[in-house]
Amino acid sequence: MASMREIRLRIKSIGQTRQITKAMKLISAAKLKKARQQLEQTLPFFNKVKATIGDIIQHSGNIDNIFFDLRNEKEGRKKGYIIITGDKGFAGGYNYNVIKLAESHVKQNPDSLLFVAGHIGRNLFIRKKYNVHPDFDYFVQNPSVYRAREIAEIVLDLFSKGELDEVYLVYTHMVSAIKLEPRIMKLLPLEIGSLVEDLKDVPPIDESLSYEPSPKAVFDVLIPKYVKGVVYGALVEAFTSEQSARMSAMDNATSNADDMIEKLNLYYNRARQAAITQEISEIVGGAAALQ
């Protein structure tokens, strides 16, 4: 059995770690609440953009827009992946799960161009010699519409120039506070069928509305906004998922620390009792020797 001094030092060390994990849990809970409020405040705008796109699709005969170009006739189509990971660890399996999903798809297309947000994922993909975009270096803490616009403009520009033929978005969806689900979705080109399916629950636009100067011109403005909205939603969703994962991990770590401290206190009391018993035995033995 370890000495009382060693046990005391270990109890002190675990207690200090417990204070850190408890503080990290509280910080993650505050960030999670803020991120949810942020998403709820911006949802009405992006829902309106979705509804307008759906209205144009439903009332337009032919849609002539570069972002609906499937490029089926092109050989050797170049794919790009926007991968949203975390900037920090201590979040359980959050980073591992989203990176694992991204790798399983990228390995099927080794020439794909990766746009990795978050230092954890970016450093890993660079270390593994994947084709990571050199100038795409964004942190994921406190997501903003401005950052989402920058990311969307990069991929929209490459797609419109023909340097990318397909763009996918890999992020973590927060199903519930305890269930996080890594997802991959096709961002570009837009597919009318899946887009209309996504818009089926969006309230319809007023039939009396008209689009000036033309539906096509409005579409050219709305599509980048729609893509920006999807990227922003993924950033916020991933950020809330990361905070939820970290909060859960730190809660488990704090509980484990409590259990360890309880066991160590028991060991300490046993060691203390053994030391007292030994001292009493030595006193009794010494007294008997003097008689």
C-alpha cells in the first residue's frame, strides 16, 4: 500500500484536475447556450431564402444557372470536401468520428481538394499528406455569418471556374444533447429534386409576388446566399455539437475524479488507521519490555 504522503499528493493532484474539468464543463455549457441562440436568431432569414428559391423553382420552366450544372459529360470530375472539425481536444470522440467519416469518402477520391476548418482536422490531414487547400485556414470557435460567407465564396468561385465539379460538406449534426451524428451532404451542384424535398416544409411564397428584373437574376443572387446559409448552419451545428461533446466528456471526467478521490480517501483512512495501530502496538510492546 502507498504511504499516506503519496496518497495525499495524489488526492491533491486529482482534485486540481477535477477543478479544471468542472470549469471546462461550465464553459462549454455557456458556449452551447449562446450558439443555439445564435442559430435561432438567423434561421428566419435563411428560411425565407429557402422559400424564395423553392418558389422560383416551382414557377420557372427551365432553370439556367451554373450552380445546377451536374457536368455529367465531364471525365475526371474534381471533388472538394469542406470538413468541419474542432480547434481543441477534450471532446470525447467528436473529432475522431467526423474525421473518420471524411477519410472514408476521401480515400475513394484521393485527388480531392480538402477545405478543413478546425486545427485538429487540418493538422491531421496535412500530416497524412492529403491534398489540403494551403490558404484555407479557419478556426471554428464562435462561428459567424462573415466567416461562412468567406468559405462559401471560396468554393463557389472554384466551382464556377470549373476547378471543382462537386463539393461536399462534412460536419457533425446534433440530434440531441447525448446523440451526435457525423454527416456528409452534397453542397454543389444543387440538385432540384433534393432541394425541393428539403423545401417541402417551408411556408409558400405569396402568389402575387413577382421577381425583378427576372427570376434568373434573383436566382443568381439567392444561390450564393443559400450556400452561405447552409455553410453557416453547419458551422453552428458543428460548434454546438463540439460543446455538447466536451460538456459530456468533462462531466464524465469530473465524476471519475470524484470516484477516484473517494477511493483514495478510503485508502488514506486505512493507511492512517494502520499507522495508528502500529504506533499503539509499538508503545504497548515497549511498555511490556520495561516491566
